[in-house]
Amino acid sequence: MGALWSDEHRLRVMLDVELLVLQAQARLGLVPRSAVAAIRRRARVNLARIRQREAATQHDVIAFIEHLEDHVGPHGRYLHFGLTSSDVLDTSLAVLLQQATDLLLKDLRALLAALAAQARRHKRTLMVGRTHGVHAEPTSFGLKMAMFYDAFRRQLRRLERARDDIGVGKISGAVGTFANVDPQVEQAVCRRLRLRPAPISTQVIQRDVHAGYVTTLALIGSSLEQLATEIRHLQRTEVQEAEEPFGRHQKGSSAMPHKRNPIVCERITGMSRLLRGYALAAMENIALWHERDISHSSVERVILPDATITLDYMLQTMTSLMRGLVVYPQRMRENLESTRGVIYSGQVLLALMRGGLSRTQAYELVQRCALAAWRNGDAFTERLLQDPAIRKRLTPAAIRRCVDPRVHLRHVDRIFRRVGL
């Protein structure tokens, strides 16, 4: 990803755009074909020379064109004929963003594979589900991973759409009117680059296109943060149900040798904040003056390479983490049982309602037993069995069926099929 955003690669893509414009103009009889062939043979990109020239011109595209003219000789007068800088910059940027997105799509698919493997491996690994950070009802670690798998499937579709949305080129001249360049040139260039011609443009492609793209990257980063936050919680000493892989020679703290901290997840959490900041900056770029100003350019030179590089790193890092994730099924079972059965209160509530009680009546009976068990450290089942009002409605066998955790996994296969696992 870093090489893709290097100045050398960026300039080579700009040269490709210039040469495709020449070819299209030659087909229309606007440029001699011999000139196109000569320019193609002689055109070279020397980054150091271009930078030297830019230091004098204070204009990157002019420095680029003048450098090419030095190499190609008299035919150089046909370069950039009828174009404005943004014709080349915006069209080549679309190519670069699509190339970057292809790498990100590959990253996302690798993460999906790692999540799918964990989901299938722990499909029936029982653990407690938590709402508000408090024990709720049983679930499985596989279902938790399946939920993240489904989230990143959505993100994959979003990124595929974003790749299509960003794939827009423009070769329409100084304010987008085609006054000095034939619209057929734009069509031909975009077709060769597998881009769509912008239906209408000013001097630039409208920046809501780019803001939508960066927002998609920020959304993916937010899902990565959600997954990282989950693992950070599961790694807490009081929970200790899963943790990041920890290398043989790894150190967790300069002061406390026992520490094994979720540093990778914390890093991903921090980097997701960068992506959301980049999305805001991209939105600020939408409102340009009239047919364009240059205020967006300096922003994009930072946020577009940085956002794609950042997300590339985050996805690859999270994939490595998920492949090596350490899971503790026994600890999950211990935590599941730590509240001595009160997490099955919902099943008892429904059983009493099926037995004829109103929801309010059933709720009061079950809550009374649950709170007493929680407060005194008693077994919830014993509290239920000792309560005359509940025993009047439910047999001991019925009560024990209510506290069987397997009932919460009876539809796990159906859920897995629904998310494509």
C-alpha cells in the first residue's frame, strides 16, 4: 500500500493518463500519430528532476509536463493539449484509489476467513452474554464471532460499492465545459482505465464522491474498533475468557513483569479515531468555491494515502490477531455459572406465563427469587424449588429444563446458515 502511494507510482499513473489522452486525440485527428509514438518512446519520469522543477514553478503538474517536454523534444507541444491539471490529477487519483481499494478488499476477505474459522470452531462453546456489561443470558463464542463475521460482510459490500463510486474520471477542461477537449477523449480514456466519465464536472470531480469513500473506510475502522473493544473486555483479569496472542519474548510492562496487555486492540481502537477524523476532513472538502478552489488538495494529499494505509494496517493486524486468538472455554463456563443460575430467569418467566400467570405476576415471582439468590449467593434453582407460588405452577423437572443452557443454542445452526457460515 505504501508503494502504491509513492510519488514514483503516482507520477507513472499521471503519465499513463497523459498518454491515453494523446492516443484518443490522435484517433480524432487532433494529434499526429507519429507524435504519440515518439512521446511514448521517450517519456520518462525522474522524480528528483521533477521535484527540482516544482521548487521553481510551485506547481506540480506544470513541473511534471515541463519535465516530460525536456525528454520528448518538439513533440512535447502536444502534451496536456486542451487539458487542465485536475483532468490528470483527478483521473489518476481515481485509478490510485481503486488500486488501493483492491488491496483493502483482499484484507477484508482474509479477516472474514479468520472470523469464520473462529465462529465454526466455537459454534457451541457456551459463554454468558452481557448487556450493559452485566450478565444477561447464555450465548456461544461462535455466535459472537458470527455476529462480527456478518458485520464485516456488510463492510465488504460497502467497500465494493465505494470502489465503484470512486471510479470516476474527467477529461473536460478548465471548468468542465469541454471547450478545448472533445468529450470523446474523456470517454476513450475512462474506458481504457476502467472508469466512468463523470456525468458532469467542473474543474474537478465533486468531492462528495471522495467523502463517501473515506466515510466507508471510517465505518470499517469503527467495526474493527468494535471487535477490538470486545476482545479488550474479554481479556480483563476479572473476565479472562479470551486474549490476544502473546509472544514468547514479548513484554507487557516495564514495571510489572506479569502484565499481558491487549495492546494490539488498543492500537486498533486508537487508529479508528484517525479514520473518523479523516472522514470529517473529507466532508469539509465538499464545499469548494464556484467551479473549484484548491483548499481540498492539501487535505487529500494527507488523508487519502493515510486513510488507506491506516486501514490496510488495521485489517492485516486484526486478521493476525484473530488467527492467533487464545480462547478459554473453561473460564467461559465458570463465568457462565458464577451467578448460580440467575441468568435463566427469562426462561422461568416464560414458563410461568405459559402456565397461566400474567407477565407482571410471573415477573414479580421470578425477580424475587433471582434477587435473593444474587444477594445471598444461593443457587437460583434452589430458590425456585423452595418458592411455594412457583412450585404451584412448575414441577421440579420443568424448573430444571428452564436452567439448561443448551436451550439457548437450539437455533445456532439456523443462525449460522443465515449469515453464510
